[in-house]
Amino acid sequence: MDALSLVPSFGSFTWTLLAFVVALSIIVAVHEFGHYIVGRWSGIHAEVFSVGMGPALWSRRDRHGTVWQIAALPLGGFVKFRGDADASSRPDHAALDGTDAAYRRSSMPGAPLWARASTVAAGPIFNFILSFVLFAIIFLSQGSTKEPLEVGSLRALPVVQGLQEGDVILEIAGRKMPQFEDVDGYSEFLRSLPHLQTLSYRVDRNGDVIDVDGPYLYPPLAERIAPRSAAWDAGLRPGDVITAIDGTEIWDFDALKQSVESGGGAPLELDIWRSGQRQTMTLTPRRVDEQDGAGGFVSVYRIGIQSGLFFEPATASPGVLEAMIGGVRQTIWLVETSLSGMYHMITGAISTCNMSGPIGIAETSGAMASAGFWEFVSFIAIISTAIGLLNLFPIPVLDGGHLLFFAYEAVTGRPPPARILEGLMTLGLAVILSLMVFALFNDIFCP
């Protein structure tokens, strides 16, 4: 084999690994900083703050006596507080024997219950804060679509376009353009549009109302490609336009969607237009589970393409408050969606293949980094929410497990017996390792 043929694959692997390490390191650093800073505010001394596990590659001791380090394995991190036996925060009561009250107060086991609970809870909370802040920044930077709808920039398409940048769309095919915020009205408007290759657009162009021809509002354009989807694996990329399916010409995204859904998972031959060049590729739709809008899920065939308008809409920058509200809503929506998905996996309503492991997350991080800066930022926000939620599960060794022990202590007035605590921590570690192996199995064997 020619050694040079390995270079593209190696480059892709390196990029994927780098994106994964950067994303995970940011999320872990924020999570652990939450533990550290709230612990410090609560009077608990942190001995070690580590991003990564294993041998330290770099370390520095600050004026508070905390060792900050970057470790060799970028697969996690930890804060070791005074009185912790190890990175899992098991109490080391023997290390506190013979110490004075002030020293014990500055340790994790010797601190008041409120201080320990708030320190542990701070990690997941900081993950949610990171998600909310990143989403708010995205909303501020990308803006919201102007009302009424205005053409920002035209996308490259294999058709003649009569619209120009700055045109304000008033009517399409004789139908008045509704407000984007009117979800029901906009949906009804789209359903009423004739599925023709060319539609008549009435626009306001520099104060003059004129009629021009343009393509269908939502052409079979791949605005976004889902990582690890059938389309991504087949080689489709953002900006590609599907011009025909199995030899039948199409000019709207609905036709593509209907062909995929009605094909029963049979392979499809797609004619692709990419930057003026035409090519053909074959892909097989995959069965996926999607929310049905009523709290449940439905299985449908998908190829992993998200469409968009045939132009980039002009945007207006939202206010800071509006962006913050949007960030909070997006984070809450992710939590609700994740909990719903997990519940339906446990009950068997949807496939457990929806759970990704480290390989799947790494591949997705590389794909999102390749898609653009803001897509990668959005990915970090999504994973941060997932990690914050996961850490709140009442499983020993996770933050939620420690909070469960603190709840027991609050009710009974004493911590769980040491032997029971050790057993539960071992059981919790076994559960986490089992879930990791299961997720890794999904990465390898799920379609």
C-alpha cells in the first residue's frame, strides 16, 4: 500500500482527536472549576486541581496552596480537596486524626453539610451555566431572522435566481408572506405553496414592489449534515444540492423527504450538484427515533440532511436579555429532551443505539469543528449540558451520588456507615464502567 494514501485518513483522525480533546477539556475545566471555586468560598481547601487524569505533564502551586496541573490522559479531571482519599472524593478520616478544629473545618469531610453539598452541586451547575452562556453568545453573534423576511446573501444553486440581496419578500406564488414567529401560520403557508421548480416572488426592492422568479423556498439543499449519518458517511457535505432521486428530478426538500420516508430503507441513488460539478452517489437511509411532539418518539427513515432557505436570511442582533432568555430556554430544552430520550430507551420505546460513546462523541466533535466555529461552540454547549445532567444522576462516584449521601446525612444526622459507603462506591464505579462499555459497543456495532 502507498504510504501517502494514509495521509488523508490520518489527518482526519488527528483533527477529530484534537476537536474531541479541546471540547472535553473545556467542559471538564468548567465543571471542576465549579467544584473548586464554591469549595473555596465555602472554606474547603483544594489540594489539587487537575484537567486530565494520570501523570502530570505540567503543574504549578498557587498562593493558596492548590496544585494546578494538566495530566497526560485528557479523559476527565478532578479536584482533590483536603480530607479526600482520592479523586473520587472518598473521605480519608485517618488523615484528619490528630488535627485541630480549624484544619478539619477546611477539609471536605470536616466541613458543614451545606458547604459539602454546595461544593459538589457546583460542578453540574457550572456545566449548565456554560451551556446557557455559550448559547446566549451564539444568539448574539448570529442574530435572529429579520421580520419581514429579507434576503441576506444568495446560496449557490443550479438554477437561475431573480432575487437579490436586500430584497424583502412580500408574497410567494400570490400568497402573503407570514411572520416567522407565527409558527402555525408559517407552517400552513409552506403547505399551501405549489411544488414547482420556479415560483413567483413579489418583493420590495429599494422601495419598489416588483415581481421576480426564484426557486422553491426550501430547495433540496443540504444546509447541514448530521455527523455519523447516512448522508455524512456517503460523502454529502453542506452546500450540496440533490437534483434527482433514482433518476427522478426533484426541486423541493419535501420531495426528498417523502422519497426517503416512503422507501422503506431501500438504497437511493442521488444526483448531486456541488459547486458547479455534478456527481452521483448511493446511500441507504437509516431508521432513527425522533420526538413526535406529544412527549413520545416515532421511528422514521432519515439520511441526516437539514434543509434551509435558498438564501441566507438577513439577521438583526437581539438584545442581551433576549439572548440570555434564549440561552436558558435552549439549555432547559436539552435537559428535557435528554431525560425523555433516556426514559424511552429504558422502557424500550426507542433503540439503545441512540446512546453514543467516546468514539461517537469524538467523531461528532470532529465533524462539528469542520462545519464551522459556531457549530463547534454549539456542540460544546450541548455536551456540557449532557455532562452536567449525567453527573446529577444518583449513582455513587458521580456528584449525584454524593448528594444522595448528603441527603441521607441530613435526614439521619450522620453519614452512611463507612463499609456501606465503600460498597456503594464500588457498585457505582461498576455501573459507570458498564455504561461506558455499552456505549462503546454502540459506537462499534450500531448502524
